[in-house]
Amino acid sequence: RPRQRRGELPADIDPAVLRLVLLAAVTAPVVFPGHARKLFGAAPGDPEFETRYAFGLRRLIAHLASEGRQ
């Protein structure tokens, strides 16, 4: 809620939902290692996977953040 007051998060976003979604995104490779391996062609502990997944999450969050400012 403080981030909403500062304009960092749109008012219509439920912070609890956002937090749970982000937690799920971070833990997905651990919970679903087979899916991660199949989708990325690398195991979750592989540096190639970690680099690609981290970059992808950052890009996704950046796009969502820019949508909220429009």
C-alpha cells in the first residue's frame, strides 16, 4: 500500500495478489524443475537458465510497470 500511495503501483492492483504472483514466479523453477528444463532446455540450477529466467522476469515486470503508468 505505501508503494501505491507513492504512485509506484497502480491503485487497482491488490498488493497481496501481486506478492503471491511474484513469489510463485520466483519459486516456479524449484517447484516445477521438469517444466523449467523442458521449456528452457536447461536445468533450473544451470547458470544459462538462471540468467535467461532472471532477465525474462525483469523484462516482464518492467513491461507491467510501464503499463501501470499509462
